[in-house]
Amino acid sequence: MFKESIFGRFIFAVLRLLKTFEFSAAYRILSGIKNAFVRIFKGSVIYRFFYREDKIGLFTEKSAILKWADKIIITVITFFLNIYKSIKKVNTGSINNGIYNRLNSKGCLSFKNILGIAIILMVCVPGSKWNNMYALLLATALTGLYFLSLLSGNRLSHRVSKFDIIMLVFMFASFLGIFISLAPSDSIRIFMFFITAFMFMLLVSGSIKKTGDLQSFTGFISVGLILTSLYCIYQGIVGVEIDVRLTDIATNQGMPGRAYSTFENPNNYAEYLVMFIPFMAAYALNKKDKKQKLLWFFMLLIPLVALVYTYSRSCWVSLLIAAVVFIAFYNYKLLPLLAIVGICMLPFLPETVMNRILTIGSMKDTSNKYRLVIWEGVLKMLKDTWVMGIGLGPKAFSLLYPSYADPSAILAPHSHMLFMEVLVELGIIGFASFMLYWVITLKRLITTKIRRSISNEQKNYICASLASLSGMIFVSGVEYIWFYPRTMFVFFIMLGLIKATLNITKKERLKD
């Protein structure tokens, strides 16, 4: 049916044209130019930087501080493990023993599946019913279950030295943000969200050990995407009330209310979509059965349509960047096809979407201008606060920012940029560790992909990781994506998924 449709015939005609071009003289000339640039690039400092293995991991393993931390963690786990062994005979056949066995089994009640279901529940609860303390309770309960799984499995390999020291420095800077804060009580509240997010990151990276685990966990992530996307599409069809705080009516005439699904804000929900759509694409690519692969690629259209209904311009651009990065690392020869399909789809976009696209970067749009005014005020504030920061949380920001702000943006709750907000709140230590973690993670992903010593399934997840991080770099430059804690939680879940991917690929390289 697809081949016989107008769109199908068009796509196959384009593919035939590209195939014909592949054997032309023009293609050979362009290929020669490309190969020359590749040879020059492979001899460059940039290529050597990404090809060479970084030494951060080696430094982490040999760090005296982390070795002592390892000893403390292992001592604590060993203490409880000995207690568990001493009562194991009594415990045989009991409910407790059944729970232990279930957590370490490959069945539906294994810890990885419980974690996946918990994340689905977290993203599917409507914003009106959601309380951020639910996430803290959920993360604490899951950490307890994970600890039980360590005891019952007699596994002491999950050590502090396996975590990135850079992230530990960032968390330490977040902790210091309580003591330097202008509003300590609010900073403690926000720090609990940081702890929650960090726990989710460790749980995801620690429980996913194999490629199969990665595939099944990404399946749970994909289910969460689909369920929330269906609700977002429903909102877009039936309509939601226009929020003038989120839309400039003058420059976006005729645009309907922006759908937000189970999140409180359309931008926050769109950011969640950008984080995990690339992983859903990798999940579809890794399906062995062709029918299942085709089905999941079709299902991928659901979050894409949902993203359109959010009318989030920054996330539209971010997903485009993510798509280009994914395809460039997956198979750069497909980039022209992506460009052709993208251009051909423009006439089919609704008028409201086209009008929204045309306002990207326009200073006539008040939201764009508003950001610039906020950034000017924050830059003035940073001249006095960049070393230590002002402390965690919006309360500290609201107490100091008005002294530097333009009168037209005096009520801004944050800096409207993740990178700037981290520098404002945590100072140079928090900012430097956060940026270094991002750069080092990108380097590790690119290095892993360049070396080509991993399976195709892992290459797809490396591409997804690079795409997600690249997309989030852009949106983090124009939005403070952690203002809504649930978005912060899923961001750290994404980091945990990326960390797990790197851990698994490292194991595979060692085996080779």
C-alpha cells in the first residue's frame, strides 16, 4: 500500500534518483573532494582529541578519595550481606526470600522492569495530580529495592569509582549551594530534587548491565513516550486554553493553545520528547523482526506529532539538530535524503505551524525579546556572583535578581538558560564540573563510535545518546529545563541511560 501511494512513489523516485547519481561523474568528483577533506580531518587535532581515549576514567579509578569511598561502601554492603547470609537458611521459602529472588530474576518482576514501570508512572501522572515528593519517595523505594538486589545477588561490583568524579564534584557543589544561599530553606527543598535526580541516574546506570537490558529498558521509555504523546495529541485535537504567558498572540495569530500532555508546561513536555525520541528510534532499529521494526517506526510518528502540538520552537530546532546528528553518525549518506524529505514536508505543515516557525529568532516576538532582557540582567548579576554563586533555587534568584534586572523583566523566575542558571546558582565549581561532564560524555560517545569495535545495536544507542545530548545543548541554551523538577528527573534518567550505554560498550571493547 505504501509503495502504491503518492507519498510512497515519491520517496522511491527520490531513492532511484540518488542511486543514479551515485554512478555519475559528479558523484565521483564530490566523493574525491569529500575523501580529501576526510584525510585532512583525520590528521587534525580535533580528530585526535576524539579518537584518543580520555584519561578521566583512569584518574577516577586511581583517586585516593574514591578508593576510600569504595571501602566504606563495600564495608556497609558486606555488613548487611553477612546478616543476610546468617538468616538465609531461616529465610528460605519466606516472602522476603521470594522478593530477593524476584528482583534478580529475568521475569516480569525483575528490578529493571520495576524501574521501567516506575518511570512510566512518573511521566504519565497528570500535572494536576503530581507532587515532586512522589519522585523522592519513588527513588528512595527503588534504591532500597536495588540494595536488596545487591545483597541477594552477592554483587559488590557497584562501586563509587565507577561513577564519574566530575558528577560527584557537581553534586558536592550543589550541596554547598545550600550554605551560600540567600534562602537556605528553599535551597534544601531544591537539593532534595537534585538528590532524587542523582538517585535515578545511578539506578538506571547501575541496573542496566547488558545490551538486552538496554533494549528492554528503552522499551519502557518508549511506552511512556507513546502514552503521554497520545494524551498530548488528544489535547491538540480537542483544544486547550491559550496561555498568554507562553504565546505572543500578536505575532502568532490563529495559533491554538499549546498542548502539554501530563506536564505543566508545553516546553517542559517538548524537552522530554527531545530527550527520548532518539532512543526510541534506536529501539526500533534494534528490533530483529522486520514487522516489529516497521511497527515501531510507525509508532515513532506519535511523539513527533505530539511535539508539533506543543508549538515549542526551541524543541523543534533541537529535534532537528538531534536528527541530523543521529543520521550523521548512523550513516551520513542519508543526510541528503533527510534534507529532501524535510523540504518536501514543509507544504503539508499546518499554517499555524509555519507561522510559528517563521517567528524563530524574531525580535517582534515578545518571548524572544524577553529572554534577551533577562540575560542582560543576569550577566550584570554574574559580575558579582560568578565565583560562589547565590545558592540553589528560585527563591534565592528572586531575592537578588531584581536589583540587576530591567524593569520590563523584573519578575523573571530564572535566567531562561540552563548553563547560565547553573553558573548563577552554583558558581564556577558547579558550572565547570557540569560543562566538563557534558564535554567528556560527548567525547566518550564520539570516541566509542569512531573506534568501530562494538555491535550494531550498541552503535545505534551511541547515535541516540549523541543525538539526545546534542539536541539538549541547544534547548538548554534558551530554556532553563530544570525549573520543572519532573523534567530534571527525566534529564538525569537520560544521563543514566547514556552512562549505561558507555559502560556496556566499554565491556564489549574489553572482550574484543
